[in-house]
Amino acid sequence: MTDMFPVDRWEYLIAKTAPLGIYDNGMMKRVTYPPSPGTLVEQVDKNVLSDFLGLDPKKGLNIGKIAFHDLDAKLNLTRLFQKHLAILAISGAGKSFLTSVLLEELLDRLDELGKPAIIVVDPHGEYVGFVKDEKYKDRTKVFDESSLSIAASSLSSYQIMEFLPEMSPAQRRELVKSIQELRKKKKQYGFKDLITAIEVSNIKKVIKDTMISWLMNLEDSRLFSNYTKPSIKELVKPGQLSVLDISDFVRLRDKQIIVTYFARKLFSMRRKQEIP
């Protein structure tokens, strides 16, 4: 049958390629001309491929294997975590799994290589499992709805205005004055104290009633207290994974308030070199 239908001689493979660069004495150069038809194709050397991809075989974070090559995909920590890093893929492709692998690699990192402080904002409760893992539970802290709060006295009047964009210009002016007066009397205070101060003030009733209504709305959210929990120092520790589990918050606004506050506080303290 094969003599009558020699399919092995009828079928052939065609490969479509795109030259990415020329490797010359450890340097990558731009391709200025295509390879000639019939040029022999060889499998790339592991060391060349590692250099070409910018891998860090000694100190990198191992996220798996390079497809079709027996080569560990070890990514340089400093180059990977710059200002922004995005993991993009379709649903079900493994974005959360890859994130978990990165977290494990950071937690397993040797002390002499440097262990960064890891903070995860977890809107879906995907990473709270680290605290149940025998290997990582001693290095993981989870802060959920019951252990997250913001000290009202740490908020500027402008931050409060961000949380209450509906406030009128007149209400904003009175809020600034009320906070300034309250801070002269108390270092630590809650929204109840601020509401009481406004109630006994000489602010016009129309403005006062609406202001109190807005502030009571924040007070009822239970996001605020006299002290911030956790403290930034407790949140940021080298070699520790801190998970802000906001999956139990029902309202989107509450999640936004928590993330906005802690993200800005972390950025400010990091810029002042007050945290590692």
C-alpha cells in the first residue's frame, strides 16, 4: 500500500520564523538581513538562549521551564520588579498560579540574596492559603476585614474629601476648619469626635446637617477607628508575606478606601526611606 501511496514523500513541513537577533561574542545585534533559503537550522545553545532572554541562572526567581528547552526560566529580581509589572493572559491561563509561584520564590529566597517585604492586596481571597501552608505559615500574615482599620486622625481633610466627592465647596471649607480645630484639642480622634465637634459648632444648619450625614456614612462603614491596623511597620517586614484580604468587603468603595490609604502610606514612607 505504501508503494501505491507514498505519503511520507508527499508530506513536508514548512516553518515560519522571525529572526530576533544575531548573537556575536556575547553581544546581541540587530538583524539586518534574513538567512538564506536552505540554511542549516540548529537548536540554540542553552547558555546563548539564557543570555538572549536575560535570565539570571544563579540568583533569579524560578518560574518554570522554557518551552521546548530543558532550561529553567529564572528571572532577575531587580529587573522583574521595577515600577510596574503586569501578568497578562486570557481567563484560565494561570495568572494567579504564576503569581503564587513568584510569591513562593520570594519567600524561599536565601537570606544572603536579600528577602524583600511582600505585600499582596487580595480582592478575591486567592492567596490567604499561604497562612495554612506548613512551609510558609510562619512567614505569612493575613489581615482581613476584622483586622483592617484606618485612624481617622491620620487622614487629612483632602483625603476625607476624596472619600466624599459629593461634598459641596462650602462643606469642604467647613470640614477643613473643623479638623484644624479638633487637632488642637486631640491628637487621636475618630469620626464620632469629628461629628460631635461639627454638631456643637456655629456652622450653618443646612451645611452642618449634610456634613454630618456624609461623615456618619463613613463612620458606619466600620473602616475607621482611633488607630490604624495593621501599622505600616507590622505590614512591611523583609521576608514576610502580608496579605490584605479584602474579599469580605461588600462595597466596592470600602475596598477602594482601604487600598488607597495603605498604598499611599506605603509609597510615602518608602520614598522617605522609612521602610525597607
